[in-house]
Amino acid sequence: MLTILSWKFLVLHTIRTALFSNSVKTEKRQNYVKMGEFTSGYLDIGCGVPQGSVLGPKLFNLYINDIFNVNLVTNINCELRKLKTWMDINKLSLNLNKTKVMFFGNYNGKPDSVNIEGVVLDTVSEIKFLGVIIDSKLSWKPHIRHIQGKVSKSISIINKYVCVCMWS
């Protein structure tokens, strides 16, 4: 009789094997790159799920389920190396030039520098994530200021257009 934990492991292993390896292919998918007039040759896609699939996000959550066994508080640089290794093993890429670090709250034990593979990551106090500006205090102030600026510019443009139309 299977326990819940061993059943979950069996399901996760089956999903990973089916979707993220070359051993099972339900269809042959290919990809190419186009820049201006130039087009690369077609290359086979060896793993992954198609973008925009309904089950894609759920399957990705199952796929990365074991990532939460990482303890980021004790030794962040060591844990980030483990995270990078995990991503490499699972055929996921991490763009170190775009990766930022943000510490939330008033925690005083922040390390001087955070790095992965010798690349020092930028520490930021706010960042735009999926169109929302998040700050280290989890307040809405930076996002509201950003939206106010956009609305102000739009109103100014509308006002200039209305004034021009009225005087024409």
C-alpha cells in the first residue's frame, strides 16, 4: 500500500519523465529564431510544455515542488548555488544579469553581497514584477506613484488635445 508521500513522489516522477525528458514525445515540436530578415534553422524542442497550455502553470508548480526544501535564511549564497544547480539539472535557465535580490522587512542580518557563480547580484529596494512595483516594505506607495505619473501624463495629453480642438 502506497503512502500519500510515496504516491506524490510517484506522480511527480511520472510527470517529470513524461513532460521534461526526451524519453516521451507526444508530438515533434520545433523552434527557430528570426531577427529582421535573418532566420535560423529549425531545431527540435527536446523538453518542456507548449506555452499557453491550460495545464502548463499547474504542471510547472508540480515540477518545481521540491524547490521549497531550500533554506534561504541561513546561508543565502550557498543556497543560491544549490538553486542554480537544481535549475541546471532540471533544464531551466537563470539569467544572472536580470536576477535581482530584495530583502523584505527590517531584517538586520543581510549579507554584504549575494552572488551566484561569481556574479554579484544587484540588491534592490523595489522592482517591477508582472506590472506591479513591489518594494521591500510591501507597501503600495511606489506603485501608486508610478500609476499617478502615467495618469498625469495621459490627462495632460488629453487636455492639450481638447484645447487645440476648441480653438480650431
